[in-house]
Amino acid sequence: MEVLGVLEKQCILVDLPRLLKLMQACGEAKGLEEAKAVHEHIVRATNPLKVSTYNRILKTYSQCGSMDDAFNVFNNMEQHNLTSWDTMITGLAKNGLGEDAFDCFS
């Protein structure tokens, strides 16, 4: 994360695949604040975002246990695909929000 900050200050762009790998690592480490920072970098570096990119962000927030952040992303997506819905429903269920998972499915 420190290197990402240094690169940004030097106006060196980091490509999307590397940012997504970093976001995945944040999810695996349950680093919510770091995931939010990478999410901000992704939004600044790539606009508009593809549905597949949003899905990776949803998954990371779910892994970090922040379904509020996942819902914010989900609700602001222009399009959803089957993976988007699956990620949200699974994330809700895995984070102990079974009722919300059923509501989302409905």
C-alpha cells in the first residue's frame, strides 16, 4: 500500500490487473481500510468500470466482512450480472446475514 501511494505521488499509473490483485490480497487479509484505498485507486484509474471489476470489488468487501460497503458498490452499479447477484447473496450468507440474503434473492 505504501508503494501504491508513492507511485501515485510520482504520477506513475498502476494497471488494473495489478490493482485487482492487490484488492484480492486485501480481501484475503481482511484489510478493509486497505481495500477501500485500492477501490479508490481503481475508480480513479479506470472509468467506467466493467461489471467484472465491480464483482471483484464486491467479493473483496464481502471477504472483509463489510456488506455495507458491498451494498454501496452494488447499488451504484449500472449493470448487474449473475456473478454480481451470486457474490452479494453468498457474501450476505457468509457474514451471518441470512435474512438479507433471502431478501436479496427475492
